[in-house]
Amino acid sequence: MKEIMSSNVLVQKKFTMKKMLEIHQAVRKLSGATYLYSRQKAVDASALPKLVSFLLTVEPQTTLKIIVEGTNVEAQLEQLTQMLTNEASVIGDYRKRALNSAGSVQI
């Protein structure tokens, strides 16, 4: 069954190009979709040009939401959150929702 989980992190410093590539490579290995959201802008983290453009605009002291959709998302979200710990600190807790095949959200 598909799930959606999210985590909020507070960006402490600008992302380096090396870190952006690490995030992109990790997202490409994950099953499902991963999105980053900040200041009313969202990006699919599997598209490298969009990810780089998005992360270049994220300023320190900005909240960044990581959204992971798919199966076994808890481990995937934990991995991405761990990758961001040098540049960001976790400020929000996880929210888990199961999606049934009809596309509606069960709470």
C-alpha cells in the first residue's frame, strides 16, 4: 500500500553542489516519488536541474519540507533527513497517511 510521509527541516546553511548531487543520487535510488517544498514552491527531487535551481534559492533559516510517497517511505524519509543533518536540523515530526487504490487519503 502506498504511503505519504513528510518531515520539516530548518536549513542552517546554503547547500553545496556536492550535497545537491548526493541528494539527487539518493532520491534516484529510492522507490516512489520525493518532493521538496519551501516558500510555496515544490520540486520533484529526481529532476537534477530543477533540484539544483530549487536548492540554490533556499536561504539559511528557511523551513524545507521533505515529502516522500511510495512504499516503505519511513526508511526512505529517515535516510534523506540524515543526509540533510549537516545543512539542516529537523523541526517537524513525521505524518503518515495510507493511500488506497482509489486515491483517497485515509487518516
